[in-house]
Amino acid sequence: MGFWESFDRCAEEYDVWYEKYKPAYESELLALRTFLPENPEKLKALEIGAGTGRFASALGVRLGLEPARAMAILAKQRRLEVMLGVAEFLPFKREKLDLVLIVTALAFFKNPNQALREALRVLKPGGQILAGILDRDSPQGLDLESGNKKGRFSSKAHFFSTAELSTYLLEVGFENLEVCQTLFRQPEKIESIEFPEEGHGKGRFVVLSAKKPVQVQKTNLFKNMKIKN
């Protein structure tokens, strides 16, 4: 768990970022709401890598999974029910959740592919995954890569491109992929909420939505059928 020690030590500093750059944070929330189902508080919904609960609490998601204890304590103060754990081994049985939310945390997962497979496993047929990422291939992507070498929180991060994550989602079995983007300027230069745009390529923050296929039960038409002569 050594990897998460930096988040434990700097949880409050991390949380303050959202107040310092509030228009950027609210722009991210607006982009996530583009694909968010109605009344998410009525769904069995989970944020993986919930951090300090900034996104789950604002979006009506009541469950959170977080490996860093100090982060989880702050999330609980936002009335989030938080479990300590990692994305690669979700503490849920198959097909128990309606919605899985992951916001920027994917870059810090030890095994992102396994984490996405776990998300698929615990979602009900037709359930949704909603992932927000800092797009490596955006105009600000070079800043992400340079920051990756010196940033306190991102020294071990692997930032995804939208194309890379889209491929991952489809390969593990998700479908109906939709994408939108926001943060068209650096967070410190955003003075008012930005409205999300369809697609990707311009915005630093990209939201991807995908669904677990609805499995059609195959029935044997001849089972229990009596054949009359």
C-alpha cells in the first residue's frame, strides 16, 4: 500500500484543489452529468477511487471505494459510505450495481484492464460505466506528461488517451460508447463554467460512457416440448 501513502499524507492539499479551481471542477461535474442517469441516488452506484468524495457526493453516488485511508475519512465527512479497497478486486458479487463511476483515478490503478473487467463483472446487464480522464492526447497532454515526472500526486500515474481507454472498454466487453469533453484551457485560466462538447481532441477532461450488454437468455425451443405423432 506504499503507493497510496502520498495520498494519505496530502489528502487535504488534494481536496483544496477543487476549491482553488472551482470553475474547472464544476465544468468537470457538468461534463459527467451529460451521461449521468436521472436520479442516480436511487441507483446502486459506486465510485471507484472515490478520493475525498468530491464527485460522488456532488453527483448523487452514495457508495465509494478508496484505498487511501485519509482520503476515505474526508469522503465520509461528505456522507459517502466508503469501503477501503482497490479497483482490481471489488467487494461485490456479480451483477449487483447499476452504475460505476471512475473520475481521474484510472491513471493510478495498478492494473487498469483488470479494474475495467471487475467493473463489468459487478454491473447488471445494461449497467453503465462513467469514466472521466485527463486526456493524454489533448492540447494540454504534454503538460500532463511533464507533470507526471515531478507532480506529487502523478509521479506514478499512467495518463490515458481517449482512444486508448475506448479500446480498453470495448475489448473487455462494454458497448454503446459515448464521449464528451471540457476544460479547453488550463484550470487556473478558467473563470466560469465551460459547457461540454461532443467528442474529444480539444478538452483536457474527457468523459466516456459505456454500457454492459443486456444478455439475451438463449432458450432451447424444444425443451419440455412434447412431440405429437
